Amino acid sequence: MFLTISTTGTIERPATDLGFLLHKHPDKAQRFSTSHGTAHVLYPEADAERCTAALLLEVDPVALVRRGRGKGRGGAPDSALAQYVNDRPYAASSLLAVALSTVFSSALRGHCKARPELPERPLPLRIAVPALPARGGAALVERLFAPLGWAVTAEPVPLDERFPQWGDSRYVRLVLEGELRLADALRHLYVLLPVLDDAKHYWVAPDEVDKLLRSGEGWLEHHPEQRLITNRYLARRWSLTRSALERLELARLAETDDAEVEEIDNAVEELAVECAEQEGQTEQAGQTEPTEQGEREEVEPEGESTPRPVPLAVRRREAILDALRAAGASRVLDLGCGQGQLLGELLKDARFTEIVGVDVSIRALNEAARRLRLDRMPERQSTRLKLTQGSLAYTDSRLTGYDAAVLSEVIEHVDPPRLPALEYAVFGAARPTVVVVTTPNVEYNVRWESLPAGQVRHPDHRFEWTREQFRDWARAVAERHGYVVEFRPVGPEDPEVGAPTQLALFRQETGETGRTDTTTSTTTGTTPTATPKEAAA
């Protein structure tokens, strides 16, 4: 099996620069040992105007069978040709892709010590592969390469030219032409050759996901056939494919936001302590609500026990559920669902028939699935729940048509310049009938002696609003998008600084209904004691 890489040039920019990029001198024929045979690199032509490098891989069929036993393609999944007589020595496959990465490793990474400026220069390239297995035919070859900037010629190879009535084989003669960086061209081939063959000669392990994402960086996250490419490259191993697709989506969102992936996918580690406190696991019995001076009083008379305080995170979920039940919602979106605490409460109530958790963080979604025991959940229960990766800064057609959406402790994690985008995505595009928004009340922070003055409740908070600021924002949102809004305090309401959490309940306007702006109290029963971390949960 072999392929050729050709380019053209001028006296000022000679085509023989290809030799510098490939790190292989045009005047030499070189050979390299591989695990399945010998690779040869030679130059059929090399002058200032035109240069062609050829990679020829001599496959040892016996070594291929011996090394491949028990690994899927000892000769190939289509080993009907028999173990020692098959197409591997003649047709481009994962064997050639591995040879590319071995022989042209520096070129594939875009490194050139002798001429550091060369790798960034697009070249007029022509790549020819005389025999390429293409499961899906010439049409699939076009769909895979054309979006990457290639002019594609894929000519089907007949089964037998003497018998045209037999039709075409699954092989094509491929010619790619375009002006691209050589490193990009090699990475396209490294990924797409085994994808078209739809098989690999070695066992696909989890580290193949990293190889795919490394070689697909900059193009795979936007490719229209991303799912097919990922599925085939990873040998249809669904767990690996799902992991790769999630990471590709995260990379796409990070690129769109001009941010690092780590900045977006940071939810789980930072909220691990808050998670425990949300569930009341660190709440200490014997503490009452903060006094007016912000101090805690010990109330453990001898021989008596005090009731365990209810964490603010629990009160917040109760307030949200009360609002959803009163609104008659059955199909609910939890936008920014994090580790799934609210999702778990929604699942306990059968009136919520469809529940969708959305978060930009893959780790948070995986943690939510683990906490909810999604893999062991009864089928009737699991069909009610769906976890989806997505960014609230962009419109998403998957989020339309729901009765209600919840933004619980979400907006304060969004940079203020991005709030209008979130507003439109939720209220303008998705347009649920009811939207519940909760956020910290910064005025209440003075009641926690453990929180230094001027410090927000969580390091990832971009802001924390006063009650007036939150109401101004919510009223403006409601007016712009045809909602009425009602405000409710959540948690112990202080006469001077209000409640620790503020809730806005948006309802779509109907008929002649005017705008409602009311405030009601939800502080009934035992007054909760909350730490700053619980309030941030």
C-alpha cells in the first residue's frame, strides 16, 4: 500500500521545501521498520517546480495475523479472504495511518527545526491514494474530505474491468487537491483513512480518544460528520465515542467563548465541599440563625436537644418545587443542573413527567449521573430523565416547548456581558411557560461572621446582587420578553437585609393580564441556619 504527497513551487519558494517539512531528504531513499512490515520513503521527482514524496508500506501478512490474534482484525474483520490472503498489503488502512504517524511524526506535529516558518505556510498539495477501502463509497469520501477544504476525486474501482456487470468494489482511487498546511493534511489522513476502512488492526483502548482529539484539534469539532468519524475511529465502542463527543462539544464551546476548556468545565472539584453542605451533612446541631450582630448563639440547655436546622440549599429546592407545583408544570428544564441535587428532588415527584438537566460541564453531568444512580435506575424512572451538555449562552432548539425552566444559583456564575445572551437563549428562544430564577442576596452576607467583608460567597461568582439590582434586572427581562414576574424570599428573612436567597418567578403573559410585581414570604416552619457555602450551593 502506498500514497504520494506532491506540491509545486517557484525559484523563490522551491517545491523541495517539502523535504524539510517531512524531515526526509529528497536525494535519499529511506526505510523504517514497523510492527507489521517495512515503510519506505522516496521521491520520484524533486526540483524547484515540483516535488513528490511517496510512502510505501510493505506489510508482512504473517506478522499481521500473529500480532492481531484476538484483537479484532488479525487480518481484518472481513477476513473472509482468509488469514494469509487479504487486502491489507494493498489497500490503505489503519496500517498506513500508523506508518504516517511513525515516519512523519515531526511533520504531523507541525515541527521543523531547520525552517521553523515552513509548517505554518499553506502549500498547494496533491495527495493520491491508489487503493482506498471506502465503506460508504465515493459519496462518503466526498462528505469526509470536502468540508476540510479539499477538492476530492474519488473514482470507484470495478470488481473486475473485464466484467463491468459485476459492478464496483468497495475501493476507490482517491486524489485530494487543496492549499493547506502539511500538518493539517497529514492529520486528516491519519484520522480518516481508518474511518473509511471502518476497521483497525489493533485493539482500540481508551487512549485512542486522546489520539483522536489531538489529531482532530481545530477541525473535528466543527465537522458535519463528526459523529460518524468518532464512532468509526473508535471502533464503535460507545463509551469511548460518548466521551470523545462530549469533549469535542466542550472544545467547541470553549473556542466560541474564546476561553480555555478548564475555565468552562470547572464545576465538580470546586463544588465538592458545597455539595456535602447542601445535603446538610456538615450542619452542626445546636446552632441557631445568625443574630442581628451576625453572631451564632449556643442553645443546648442541659438535658435537652435542639432540632437540626434545615440547610438553606434544602429550603431553596423546596421553594423551587413549590413554585413548579403551583404552576402545574410537568416538563421541566434544570438549566445549569450541576451535580443533580434538584434533579433528584424532581424525580421523587411523579407529576414531573419529563426532566432535562443541562450543564456545560461534562464532569458535573457525569457526577450527576453517578449520584442519581442513572445506570441502575428502573426503566420507568430513567425514561423521565435526560442529561444534556449545552451552554446557556447560545440558543438551543432542544430546549423549546417545556412547561418550566429553573436557573438555580446560575446567573451569578455568568460574566455580566454574557447575561443578555443567556437572557435571550432562555426567555427569547426556549420560552418556557414558567421560569424560576434564584440567586444570592449580597445584602445578607453581613450576617455571616465567617465571610470577610466585601467577599462573595463562592470564588466563581462574577457578581452578587442586592435585592433592588435583582428586581431591576428581572423586571426588565420580563418586560422585554412578555412575562410577568413575582419575587419571593428564600430562607430566614432579616428585617434589615432580607433573606439570604432571592427568587424570581416568571410567567408568560396571557390575554390582557397586566404585569405583576409582588413579594411573598416562604419562611415557614423551622428557621434554617446556613453557612456561606450552603448559600452558594
